[in-house]
Amino acid sequence: MTNETQSASPKPTPSGANTVAAPDGPRIVSRRWLLFKAAIALNGLVGLVLTVPVLRYLLAPWKKDASFNSWTSLGPVDAFPIGETRLARYVNPSQNPWDGQTDDIACYVRRESGSQFKVFAINCAHLGCPVRWFPQSQLFMCPCHGGVYYADGSRASGPPERGLFTYSWQIVSGELQIDAGQMPTLSNSAKLVTISTGPGDCRCQG
Amino acid sequence: MPGMNHSPRGQGLVREGPGTAARVYAWFERRLQLEGSVKEAALHPVPRNTASWWYVFGSAAFTLLFLQIFTGILLALVYVPSAGEAWNSLNILNHQIPLGWFLRAMHGWGSNFMVAIVLIHMAQVFLFGAYKFPRELTWILGVFLLLMTLGMAFTGQVLRFDQDAYWGLGIGASIVSRIPFIGGGLVHLLLGGPIIAGATLSRFFALHVFVIPGTMLLFAFLHVWMVLKLGVNDWPMPGRMVRRATYMEEYHHLTHTDGIPFIPGAFWKDLVFSGAILASVAVCAVVFGPFGPSGQPDPSIIQTVPKPDFFFLWIYTILSYLPPQMETPFLLIVPLSAIAILLALPFFAGEGEKSWHRRPVAVLMVSTIAVSWGVLTQQGTTTPWSPHMNAWSGDPLPENRIHDATPLVRQGAVVLQAKQCRNCHSIGGSGGERGPTLDAVATRLTVDQLRFKVVTGGGNMPAYGKNLSPSEIEALVSFLETLHPANEPPAYDASRHTVDASQPANSTAPASNAPPSPGTNP
């Protein structure tokens, strides 16, 4: 179909190339092809070499979990009453000036006794939505798909397959610190809560 | 061009050779040499019966792509792709830049229309057998164009950097994290770091503005190029089989015996439909306005109910209804298999019958998928599985439920409200739909069953055993026991007669001898 193009422009003698370059003997042609292939190979090599820094650059965020985490303070221990669960906030340890409010991360602190804590991630173990704490019923509920967790973080009902993600914690000079730095997901070192059937849950229900 | 007749320095008076316009045209044409190709494309014969309203969706999708590029560039003049400033710049677009809201609305509605038109186009092409020889590659590029359209929709939702965008990214990261072995690294690549932050928005901006649209333009041009070169798919006739050996000749014969030039014969309908679609986008933009932004992208504000945009609601629904242990396999296997099947389709069905009259499986598949998609989307808009987070404090109990109630029953009603039962259970039409409505719960469960259910939970209900005191449980159960229609008695356990009767004298008399107690169930 393309050969039938009726161009209005003067014909540029499409077959002219062959007639002008008549002296192209087979040897000359093969030399040109050799040079052409060598040029392709050169570009291929340069491209390959350039791929390395590009890949290194693109894969820069692909790091081990430990490289993101550091101990972050949640404030004085006394801010958390014994036996209660409180929403706490911290600023993510790795940050950029243009992050805006996205570095302000929330978590739940449950002080089980004077020196025993549990710090839960805000993210539901199902799909990461922010769970809400209801002190009256002592439950965490997720607004997305209705995942529910008990006060100790274990799974109560709904689609999550496990309990809430927890942070490691320590107390340093009267301050509660957590090992924070990355969004907890099923694939990183977000510490596992023992998956239990939960208090009061009964298998005989069926 | 015709308007350029006034020639300088009186040259027009001679009027011998071609006019100025013609000369300008010739000047350009000598250099561009486009006329031949354009004429060929415009006038190539197409089968007469393809000049149909069924064939207008592809060109409409193409038009919408350009509308999106155009409005997108206009928005990029103001939008700031920074996690700290994006939300503010969207609000300035909405409220301070004259008609900024309108352009945001055009872009948002253009996106909705584009997804819809691309899907309709695909269904039409599938039902008309247009993916068969020799148009296999056109179909394959089309599959990638669909994926990129969806990719643009998702990345676009992220650029509207609000609460939904933030938690939508969280959902995306949670899904990616389920990929075995490399999930963790992929999450970091997706987010550009350990958390959703500035780096995340920057890379989604690059994807939405450069990477995907650039690839899309290239693919869309190749797609259209092949439509022009291979010809518009002939109207499928039952019994007219596609065979690789003979199809090209048959098609050539068809276009030359019963064909019309593409322009204007077929193209006027494309033009009308594209114009109508553009007008519809504009009307929706004016009437319904722009999408969001909703709340600030501040993850420490947890009073939010994240929800994906319209075209991803079906996934949101599936993730609610699947059994938990099925979710990861589903997420990892189904999308990839679906894409693989779509890509492989022209290779295992590249010949044969085109007409939907002779392809019942194809029709059944399209209608099943369409109906499922519709139902899942409808469910996604109402989200009956989500607890109503404020129902316990906001939704009142119907007055007749506590009127004339004993103090114990009233106490039970208070427990029901205060312990967030209403977040999942509705009474009198208000409250969550996660669990069954409690309006007639007493007719379904006996007192013992109610108590057991409250204490141990089960199914989708958490166990309240540790969170309620025995007196609260008693009060709650006595309230629940009153929840039955006036003309329908509460359920009762027939064996209770015997048990209740035996209780006053259970140590001495056998149960069969005791008289039935008058106070219990009728």
C-alpha cells in the first residue's frame, strides 16, 4: 500500500543510491557492514556500562530494614497511664525537608504495667488502613474492611490474618523509645505478634 | 488558510499562479511530504458496514487521551509535586485560580470517562472478534493501553495527595508486600523509601506525567497506525470464518467491492461521538465539580475512612469478601493470569468465527464480567462490611425499643451503645452493616445463645468475654431479648422447660416430676 504513494513533491530518485554507489563490490559492502556492526557493538557496550549506575540509582531505596530504623522517642514514660492504650506520635527518623506532614506517624502505646509496654503500629495488618482504638469495648477497629483486634493486639475478627504489627521498645532515661523507621507490612521486620485465637475466642463455635 | 488572501505589495493583483495559501501549502508540503500519507490514510476504503456507531469507542478513547494530556499540562502549570505542598496547591487550584476547579474537574472526569470508554472499546473489540488475524498485535498493544490507563488512574489518584491518596498508597504497599521474597524491597521501590513521604509523591509524579503517558502515546500511535494499515475490522458475519491463508484477500475484496472512503464515510460518526463525549465530560465537570482533595495527607489524623476511586472499588470489595487465607494467592495469581490470558487470546483464538452469534462463551464471559464488576462496584460504594466508626455515639436507639423498659433492659441498651456494638449492628435502620441487624435478634437466638455469642464471638464478631463484666453481659442480653417484633415471640430453648423446672429441687426431685414453672417461655 505504501508503495502506491502519489507524492506531489519532486521524485528524489529512490533507486539513485544504487546507481551512484556502483563501485560497491561485495568486499566493500561487507567492510561497511562490519563497521556498522562494530558501531552497534560499541553502543551496546556503552549502554551496558551506563545501565549499572542507572540501576544502582533506581534501586537506591531497596535497602535492608535495619538501615531505615532507629530508636525514636515517644516522650516520657509517665505520659502513658498504666493499663491504658494511648495514641502517640513521632516524627519518622529518616526524613526530607519536603515531606510535609507525612513524617508525622502515629502509633498506639499500651502500658501493661509499670515497666511493660506494647507499641502497636497504626496500620491494619490487612491492608494498612489506620485502625482506631475504642477504650470502652477495648477493641481496635479498622474502617476499611472491618478488621478487629483485641487490646493486646491479637486478631479478633475480620479479614486480617494476624494481630497488629508491633514495634520493639525500650526505656532510656525515663523515655519510651521505639525502633521505628518504616511502614510496617507483612514483608518487613515489623515484629510479629503471636497469632492467637484471642482471649475468649472459642473453637467450638465452628 | 482560505482567509490568507490579502497579499502584500499588491502581488495578488496579478492572480496568475496559485494563490498565497496554495503557495504556503506547497512550501510546507515540499518539505514535510505528508500529503500522500495523509490522503492515503484518510481515503483508504473501509467496509461499508463498519461505518457504524459500534465503531466509535476507539477514537473516543484517543480523543480522551489528548484531553487528559492537555488538561494535565494545564494543571501542571500550578500543581506542586511535593508532599509538603501538593495539597495546598490543589486547594489553590480549586479556590483561587480562576476556573482552576473546572480544569481539575475536566481532568478528573476525563479520567473516569477514559477508563469507561477504554473498557467498552475492549468489550466491543472482543465481541466483534477484532483481535483475530491479522490484528493480534493491535489487541496486544490495546491490552497494554488498558493497563496503562488504569495505571494513570491510580497514579493520578496519588497525585491528588490527600488522605485517600495516602492510605491508598498504604493499601498498594500492603498488596505489594505480599509478594514472596522480594515484596519488602518492592515496597521500598514503590514508595521510594521506607514510608509514604516526599519521595513517594515525586516518583508517582514522574510516572504519571512522563513515563506512563510517554509510553501510552507511543503505543496509542502504533495502535492507530495498525488500524490504518490493516484496515478497520469488517463487520462480523456468522459463518464468515477468519483463515490466515485467505483473510487478507477476502478483506481486500470486501473493501473494494463494498467499501467507502474512511473519510468522511465512517469518520463523521467518530467525530460526533468524540464531540459528545467531550461535551459530557465538560457537563459532568460543571455539574459535579472536581474530585477532592479530601483531608490533609497527615498520617497522624486517623479519623479517616479511606476509599479508592471508583474504578478500583471492585478490588476493594473483593478484598473484603474473600476468605483471609485466599487473599494473598488471589492478589498474586489472578491479576497476572488475567493479563496473561488477555495477551494470549489472539494466539489461541486467532482464527475462526468472529460473530458473537456463534460465540456464546465470549458473550457469556463479557456479560458475567460486566455484571460482576457492576455488583462489586455497587457494593464498594456502600461498603456494608465497614464498621460505622461513629454509630455508637451518633446513632440513636428507636424510642419504642426502650419505652416502658425495665431498668435492667435500659442498662443493657446503654451497654449496647457504649461498647460500640452499633458500629457493626444496626437497629431501626441506623448503624453498621458489618454484622446482622439486631431488630429481631431475639427471634433468632435464645437467651443462652445470645449470651454465648456475646461472650465468645465467632464468625466476624469479636469475643466480648473479657471486655464486659458479668452484670453488663446480663443487662445486654436482657435488652437483646426484647428485640423482636410485637407479633413474634422470642426464640426459646425447649429444653429450658425441663431445666428451669428442675432447678428449685434439682438435688432432690428428678426433673420429670417437677411441675412446669409458669414464669418462663410460653
